[in-house]
Amino acid sequence: MNLQELLDRAEARLDAAALSYGHGTTNARDEAAWLVLWSLGMPLDSDLDGVAHTVPTDEQVREAEALVTRRIDTRQPAAYLTREAWLQGVPFYVDERAIVPRSFIAELIADGGFDAWLGEDTHRVLDLCTGNGSLAVLAAMAWPDIAVTGADLSPDALAVARINVERHGLHDRIKLTESDGLAACPGPWDLVLCNPPYVNSGSMAALPPEFRAEPELALAGGDDGMDFVRALLRDLPSRLSPHGVLVLEIGHERPFFEAAFPQLEVVWLSTSAGDDQVLLLTAQALQAFACPTDSRQ
């Protein structure tokens, strides 16, 4: 059996199992490539056409098929099985203590999607709800002159984040802090990145097992998904510098967001998922929201 045949068989098995995707891949074909290449110790970005006729050993075939079986039987995301996820081409360690990294804020950092709101006064960056620390790491890589703090309520998630900070040699650039929201993050912050728990209760009840394998703390946002966001927008104005901005991911919850905060002056940022997944709020917009009477004087 060559690699192409092994991939085809893995894809067929995954497809027949009716799994859910969204943790780094979107379909059975890409998931099969991830699992098989990883089990063979081959780069995940290998040219599949170029290696199609490679012949794995019998032991390698057994290991690859065993990994596919685990994916089907456990319904865990592939990232938890391989202990690795990739974001913008950067590898990150991940396990069940933290959500699998997939924030669209990552591509905005890489593409300069909100650079127009940054400047020479941007020095202190907070990655709130840092999870496994991926956004904090990407921010430190993108802007070598800034100081980054990654904050999370979960000590377990912070332990995973610490692995990634060390893995990328950024322990002198990134500080990790246990914090319930902004409670231990007084600032002032020039840029706040936040991919919070925002899934509404109806959507939480309908999540497939792959997503239920992740920490509920990192997903569930209350009845309308906006519980954490309400607290954040309440507390942030006093912790943001005058030129500061918030970049906030809300996934598919834009209708709930707009219903909860109809008066907010929001900038929607374009990502590969569309123009309604990530938004930007300036310090001025947040202050006007916090003190509407003062903003009209």
C-alpha cells in the first residue's frame, strides 16, 4: 500500500463516520492528510502529489490506521490526538486543558488587518482569554517591540500557554497572568485581543462531540453568548489607553451582539470567514458607550 492508497482509505473511513470538523480542517480529506502525515512523521505541508507513491512500512500503516480509529471512536479533535495545532503556519502544543486554537484574529495579525489603528504609541498588548497562548505568541512575533500579557481564568489553560511561550523562546516578551476577566489586568493597554467564550446556550446544546471535548469555560457565553462581553465592555474603558483599541472575536453571534449593544460604534474587520466574525472598538467608542451623556456634551 502506498501513501495515496493509505490516504484514500483514511478519508473513506472518516467520511463514513460522519464526524464534525472545524479544529484546523473542514473536511475528511484534509483531516485524513493531517492524521496520516503526522503518524508517519512527515511534514503536514508535504506535497501530497510528490509523495503519493511513497510506501510506508506495515508498522507505519498500522499506526496511521490506529490514529484514524481513535479519531472516529473518541470524536476528539485531531489536535488533541496529535497534541499539536497550527495557526498561520506556526505550530502550537495543545491538549484537553485548552481550546484548540483557531481564532480569526490570528490572520488579522498576520495580514495587518488592524495595523491602521496601531502606531508608535502601541507598546502594551493584552491577549485576554489567551487559552493555549497562540494569539499572544503571534502578537509577540508580529511586533517585536511590544510587551504582551496573556491572561486567562483557567490555570490549566495557562499551563498549556506556558509550554508554547517557552517553545517559541518568548518567555522574556510574554507574561502570563491568571485573571477573571480584567480583574488582574489593570493596564493601561494599547491593544486588547480577545477571543472570549461567546457561544449562546442554544448553540451550546447543539454542539457536536468534537466541540464538547473542549473546556466549556472557553466556549459558553450564557443565554445570548454575551455574558463575558458585557463584563469586558463595562470594565475596559478604564483600562484602555486613550489611543487604545479592542479587537474582539464573536464568531457567528453578530445578531446577539448587535441586540445587546445597539449603540456601539463598531468597525467590522474582514477575515476569510466574512465581515461579521471579528470587530474593533476604539477607546473613544468604548468611552461613549460607557458614558453616553458625557459623549454628547
